[in-house]
Amino acid sequence: AKQAMQIAGSLEVSFNWVVADTEGNIGYQMSGLMPRRRPGWKGFAPIAAYKKNNDWQGFVPAADLPKRYNPKEGYIVTANNDLNAWGRAKPINMPMGDYRARRIAAVLEQGKHHTITSVQKLHYDTHSLQAEAFMPLLAPLLGDRPHEQILREWRLDYEPESRGATVFEAWYRELYTVVFGSGEKNAADFLWKNSGTFIDFYQNFDRVLMAKKSAWFGGRSREEIYRIALDRIATQSFRPWGEVNTFVLRHLLFGGKFPKFLGFDYGPIAVRGGRATVHQGQIYRSAGRDTSFVP
């Protein structure tokens, strides 16, 4: 495993490598060229390239990239989360949320002797730790309206038959509009519909949405903005998640140009899971085309 990690770490392309050998050793290695940047600049935002002191100063040694070897917990979890703590260098600027990684770790901790069957079940897991974090804040505000009753009885899963997932997503989407944008045309609405900003970096926004107070609330309380979002979806009808979260595999050249019976497009396909579940289930538009973040 150590030899595999050394080889993987020397590759120029950025990847997460998880390896195991016949002796029972396991390891994780990040690969890719990470430039040395001037002090105070992490590379997240652009800076003036014409200034000499902003030039890259070589590359970080592969040995400094995040890696792990035979961790004490006996397993390695990587799910697009922040792994900077595993190395001397900090190459990850904007990780996805850690909900999925924490759920995987929690399930693995439930038993010492996992099998192919139990790991297969984990791959299909749709329990949302994001919903688990929001619901204690939202539950005291729920009344007797139909959508509120659905949320109260929800098991916090994103299974195809779940209506709770549909209601929660409608509320969560409306909450973004209440806090981050308003009006017919606003930046929050555009970013949600036409980019991966909220698809990838949702936990950063969740920290605002779950805060007791925030400048983003515009002088309102957290309870008030939660209630506004609940009221805005009160008249909607909510189908099962598997009927709402669907994706069509469109032909690369002729997608959407011909009737479905000609066979160029395939679907719609029901997608289980959501942004914060082990089984990813995100569908969105980016660069002007439909895309998905699913297995």
C-alpha cells in the first residue's frame, strides 16, 4: 500500500486514491500538482498575474499532500469533504459538505464485520444528516397544514417514495430565496438554477441558514425566515421524491430535438438521494445544459 501511495502521489493529475494490499494495509493519497503561492493567497480568488510577486514559486512536494496509512479507526472515508487535516499542505479551498462523509463513518462504526452486502446497502443510503441538523430548528414551528404534517412524520430519508424529501427540498429552496435573494430576477435564483454554486458549496450557506443571528437575515429572526419559507410553499402539492427528482439522458447531438419514441433520449429516470446523502442525487443545470451529480 505504501508503494502504491508513493506512485499515486507523484501523478500530476488531481485524484483521491484509496488503496489496500494483501497484507491488510489500507492507505489514502491525494495526487496532483499544487503550486506554491505567495503568503496570504490560497488560490481561491484570482489576483493580478502581471505582478511578479504573485507568480507561483514552484510546487508543493507530494509528500506534503493529504494522506493516511492504516488509521486507527480501521477505515478511510473520502466523499468530496475537507481532507486538509490529513497533510501538511492545504490544497482544498472549497470542499463540499461533510454530511456524507460523517454518515458513512457513522454507519461503518455500527459494526466491526462488514460484508459486501452491508457495503452495498451503504452505497444506497439516503439518510440526510443535513435534514437531521435542520429539523430540530424547524420542528417547533410546524403546524397542522398538510405539508407541515408530512415534514413532522418524515424519516429524513430521500427514498423514491418519500414525500418528506420533496417538502423539505421545496422549503430549503424557498429559504435560499428569502435569505440570499428576492424579486423576480435575483442572483440567488440564477445561481440555484444555472450553476453548481449551491450544488457544491451548500454547507457554507447552511452555516448562515442555521445561525441564530445573521446579517443576511435583514433584521429578522431565524424563526421568522423559516416560517416565511414554510408559508410560501403551503399551497404546493408534493409528489414522491422519485417523481420529482428525475433526469433524462439526452443524446449528445440530437437530445430533445426528436420525439421520444425514436429512442434518441432515455428517461425520465428516478434518482434517489440528495445533496447530503451517501447516494448522491443532485440534478441541475450548468453551462446551459442539464447535468447530474449521481453515481
